[in-house]
Amino acid sequence: MAIFRNPFDHRFRLSSKGCSCGQHGSEAEHAAATADGLAASSDEALRLRRSVENAVMRALFPVDEQRRNFLKVVGASTAYAAINTLFPIAAATDVLAQGAPLEKKDLKVGFIPITCATPIIMAAPMGFYSKQGLNVEVIKTAGWAVIRDKTLNKEYDAAHMLSPMPLAISMGVGSNAIPYTMPAVENINGQAITLAMKHKDKRDPKSWKGFKFAVPFDYSMHNYLLRYYLAEAGLDPDTDVQIRSVPPPEMVANLRADNIDGFLAPDPVNQRAVFDGVGFIHMLSKEIWDGHPCCAFAASKEFVTTYPNTYSALLKAIIEATAFATKTENRKQIAEAIAPPNYLNQPVTVIEQVLTGTYADGLGQIKRDAKRIDFDPFPWESFAVWILTQMKRWGQIKGDVDYAGVAKQVFLATDATRLMKEAGLTPPTTTTKTFSVMGKVFDPAKPEEYIASFPIKRT
Amino acid sequence: MRQTSLRLRAGIVSLSILLVFGLAWHIGVSGSGPAQQMDPEYAKLMGQTAVQGKSAMPGPLDVLAKIWSHLKEPFYDRGPNDKGIGIQLAYSIGRVLLGYGLAMLVALPLGFLIGMSPLMARALDPFIQIMKPVSPLAWMPLALYTIKDSSISSIFVIFICSLWPMLINTAFGVSSVRKEWLNVARTLEVGPIRRAFTVILPAAAPTIVTGMRISIGIAWLVIVAAEMLVGGTGIGYFVWNEWNNLSITNVITSILVIGLVGMILDQALARVARAVSFPE
């Protein structure tokens, strides 16, 4: 790692045999032995600057002895100052730090005003995009179908989607088949079942026959989780209740107007219903499946392959924002950044209750659950497999499904692994894991057996 | 004398209706329900409506205050999703005028053709009859899919909805020009182009402008719905964004503003109509 060496150090040994100080058998041993060995340094900025300085010094003094004599005579700091006046080392370091040149700097990213989009939204006001040299406009969009169409139209370069949507689009379910990718999950947990106040004594789902429920979209975790929950209670979600797809912003208004009895919705919709005294939180989605994915950051395969560097920078910004959002101490600050009209357009206290997990449940109690919503970018392929099993279970897709193949194509786990490492997170070493939903274990290796094990299904 | 006193009396009645309505509204929403007994820490997490039993409906004074705050700063721009009401209105009016202008360019010549040629009138009739009753918003998904741009799509929707009234009225106006006038023109050996511009156009103008007036009304109705659907910018997006926040005050404010702009557009065409009308 000689390029990370301090080029202003005249003691640096030039021959390749032994090490620079002459006390060790090789350069590697020397690096291991010296505490200030820069190769071992994790400070990326310093490493970058050193490599720029090295290039400059070697270009100015191609002959080793001359460079050495120059440094000996004037001293390292003077030499650095002298060189810096000739060549702007700091500026060159910045260029290098940004990595490969970005193909496209002005991007538009669509989002739906819900807390699931937190990393995508907060990255704009909190400067995560600009840190990567990107100029991203985050555009509020009216509903999932519109966000899908605008992304397919290329009005948006990337978008906030529900994690089943990239799978559905790639397979051509509910739209034309266009290869789509989902490089990062936005949030895990963070949804809830909210019921109208008049049902506050009907806490047993078995008594919900004839209810009208709303979910944000047909291809959503909300739909699959609600169906799963109802079916576990013995209700057939297609015949015993009615499930409609209603855009999240319209849900509270519908609940107030008594058009629906409840919904499984993203926040802040649930907390807003409580805030306005319209409904109460029956249960958090976390209680159905702790750690379930919800929303995702998605881009077309075309975007990923045409603008690889831009894509990489964008994904890096999102992953760093996610890493920031994971820390509970940052949550209040985030709530204030995303509550104004330009983003979620909600009272700050509502967003704060969602993000901090200290919330009013609508029945007079204050509940505390720090993991009410959490952020974890890793797109587990087994999540995709579970979603596909539910799509098949409820008849959205028919016939044979290449579960592992589709999951691998759409959920880009390898990119996330690399960028998570760079953002200082620890990515998992595998791409699949088993988890349990309402106490029932899911094995991603046996999707068909899993579907067959349910009594209520459409296959 | 009698005329002015009638106008004065009508004004007084209008004003008192407004006052009575405002008062009834104010009284209707100010009655707060029983204040709930709540733990203060819990109450801090809840909204006004839940804690004080305050009505979710704003009173007229809230709305007036809101209108004032919008009037004070109509052109602020705080990012792509938060712009002043003036900027939003400008977007909507721009879209309407663009779509409407395009419709005029197509509808007037085509209407002339249909009105002057019985053959074309019969041939095009089935298409017009089928397309006319289609809700303009039904075109939205198709437009989004084919045009691949949401802003142009909403202009297209305005175009398609303002097309039919103009087209039909122009055709009707042109075909019902009095035969005697055409015969006089023929006797005087006026050429077809000159006849179209000096005889038919002035004669059909009142009907054509009526069609244009109907169209602008429909276009203004539709743009709000189209923008609510597509989002981004415009007064329709503003309504949607405030609905999303359940801010009824802002929704009422924008209803008033939409009504006001619609009235101005309509009155502008009413002036044109008065200018082209003639006594027979």
C-alpha cells in the first residue's frame, strides 16, 4: 500500500527489499509493527489525500534521489506548502473522493408522504445526497399507481415503492413486465392495524366478520400482512371481509366518514387517526412479524446499467441516511426535518411519536416500543421469496414461480452489502434467512410447502 | 332610478345571506364537546379535536386568517413540494390556457368544416357522439401511458375536454347561418374564403363563443381533478396536499380561490360574447 505512504517522509525506504525503516523483513511486517502505518488506517480522507500527494510528488520529482534531497533540505511541511501552491492538493482529493465521474447529477426521486420513506426524504434536507455530489429533488406523489407510472415513464430516476412492487413490475403483474431492481429496503416494521373508535371492544379478529378494511395498494406488505392476520384468525380475507386499496392520505378521512372499519396502513396515518381521535391502534405490524420489510428504494434495471456511478452514489446516500436513521438518538431531529409541508406535511408531534416509538394508542394509554419503526437497508432475498409465496397464495400470480431466481434478480443484495460496509454498517454474510410470521417458521428453501401448509388460500 | 335601487337591494340581500351563513357556520363549529378527562402526558400526544372535543371543522374566522396568510405571501417557494398558492394557481392557469388554446386551434377549423359540409357532418358524427360523453379523467391513464409525461398528460386532458363543446357549437353555429345571408353572398359572387370570414364567421360568432365559454368552465373543473390525481404542481395538488394533512381550513381556502379564478375566466369570455353578439 505504498501509495498511501506519506510522500513527504524522506526516511521512506526506496528499495523493494526489506522495509522502509530497515528493521523488518518486508513492508507488510513494517506496517503491522508501526502504529502510524497508514495502510491500516481507516481514515479514508487521509488515505485519499496521501494518494493524491504521492502522485503529485512523483510527477514533480520523478527521480527518487532528487525528491529525497529536496525533502531533506526544505523539510516536509515547507515542501507540502510549496507544492500546495503549485497544485491544489485539496481540490484534487475532493475529485478523487467522489469516485468515478457521475453520469447524471440532477435526479428526481418520487416518494409517498409516509414515514416509511424517511431515509429517501431526510437525505434531501439533511444533505446526504449533496455529500455524494448529487442534486436530488424529492417529489411528493399522490399514490402508488402514479409513482409506478412516473418511474416507468422515466420522469423519476428512482422512487420509493412498496417492496412487493418491484417484484410485481418485473414479473408483469398489474403492469407491463419491465425489469426492475430493489437495491435497498427502506424500513422494517412501522405499520399498524387501526380500527374506528366504535370498535374499541372488538379486539378479537374473529369478531371482525363483515368489516371493511383499507390497505394502501394490492401489491403491498400491508395487504399480505392483513390477509395473513385475518386468515390466522379463521376469516377468509376475500369472502368474510372487504379489503380495498385506498391511498394512505385518504384513509383517515375515510375512517372518519365511516366508510371503512379499519386499515392496516403505514404511519403517520395510524398515529394521525389517533391524533384526531378517529381511531385507535389495535396492534403494530411488528406484532405480526417482527422485522418485516415494508417500503423500498427502487430503480429500473435500465437506470442501474446506464448510470452505474450515479446509481452507486444514490444508493450510498440512501444507505448512509438509513444508517443515520437507525440510531434512536437521531430520531427527534429527523422528525423535525421531515414534518414540514415540503415533505410529510404533518404535525411534528405525530411524526415524533412514530419515530421515537413513544406513542398514544388512542385508548388513553402511552405505549413505548423503540422498535415500532426501524431502518435496515439489507434486501434479504428470503423477504422476496416470502412476498412471492403470498402473491401466489392469494392468486395474484399463477403457475410455477422461480422463487429464488426472481428474488436474486430484483433484490440486489450484493450492492447493498458493499455499500453498507462503506457506510460503516455490518452487512450480513448470507442473503437468505429464516424468520417466523405469527409464530410460524418460514423456510425460504421450501416455498411451495409453505403455501400448501395454509388452510385458507386461493391456489 | 329603479334599476339602481334593484341592484342595491340585491346587494343588501346577498350580504345578509353571507352574514347569516357565516354566523351559522361560526356557531355551528364553536360548540365544543365535553372535554375528555386525560392524563396530561397523554394529552400532549393528542390533537386538539381529541383533547378538547373541538370540532374538526374550522370556523369562518380561521378560514379568513388562513386566506390572509396566503395573500400575504402568495409566491414563496420552499422546495419542489411546497410552493405558494400564487405559484400553484399560475401552474394551473398555464396548463388550462395551453390545453384550451390547442383545443381552439383544432376545434374551430374542424367545426367550420363540419358545419359547412353535410357529408363530413354525417361521417364524423358517430365519433363525436361516442367521445363526447367520456369523462376527461378517464383519458388520464391512457395519456400517462402513451405520452409518458404527467404534465403534458394533464394538458392533453384539458385539450380533450375543452374540444367537444367548442367543436359542436362551432359546427352548429356555422350550419345554422341564415340561408338568406348565404344566398345574398352567392348573388354578389363572393368567393368561398371571403364568404367564410365576412359572412359565416360573424354570424356564427355568438354560438362559437358560447361553446368556448362552456369549454373554459369544464377545463377549469377538470384541471383541479387532474392535478389531484397526478400531483406535483398546481392548485389541485395544493388541495390534495392539504387534504393529506387533513387541513380543512386550507381546503376551504382553496375552494374559494378556485371558484374565484373560475369566475374570472368565465367573465372574460362573457365579455367576448357581448362584443360579438348582434341584434337581428
